[in-house]
Amino acid sequence: MNSLDKIEDMRSDDPFDRLIFEDGLRAVDLRIYKKLDLMVVVLNSGKALEINLSGYPTLKRAPEKELKKWKLVFGGEGFEWKGLNYDLSLKGFLQKAALKSLEYREHHITA
């Protein structure tokens, strides 16, 4: 086995990287509801991630007109707002959604 075969056989230890790079999870749409402090990322799996806009101060402060000027980058691996000079990755959204889910569970289990 040559070293190239070893590289191809390696799998990421990061579950978010595996979802994106090995399983092909991608973002297909983004909806922002500024008044509700909510961003909804729609995935190619048919699922949606809900994330608080306030977790992203640059976006929270941006005018609604600028928030609507996003585009998908890298085939759905992230979002870009050129006018704001701001980018977000799908991996970051997945991580925030997972943390939010854990916090919700811990709060309701201990409550």
C-alpha cells in the first residue's frame, strides 16, 4: 500500500466534517427573521437548523436589506455576505445547533 492509499482511507474524527465532506450534507437555503432573532438554514437532507441571529453580532447589526444579499459558497458549505464582508460555514451552524440542542436537553432534564 502506498502513502496515497493511506490518505484516501483516512476518515475524519470530527463528526461535523464527516457529515459535510463524507456524507455530502449541504445548505440549500437560508431565511433570516431579524425581528424574531432567528436564522433558519435549510439542508439538502430536508432538515432545518434554527439559530439565533444574536449569536452573530455583525449580522444582528446589519440592515435587513444587507441580510438578504447572501449567497451560497463552496457548493453549500457556507454563506457569504459580500456587502458585509462576512462569511459563515455550514460546519459552524451545525456546531451551534448541536450546542443549542445539548443546552436545551440539559435544562429540561435537570429542571
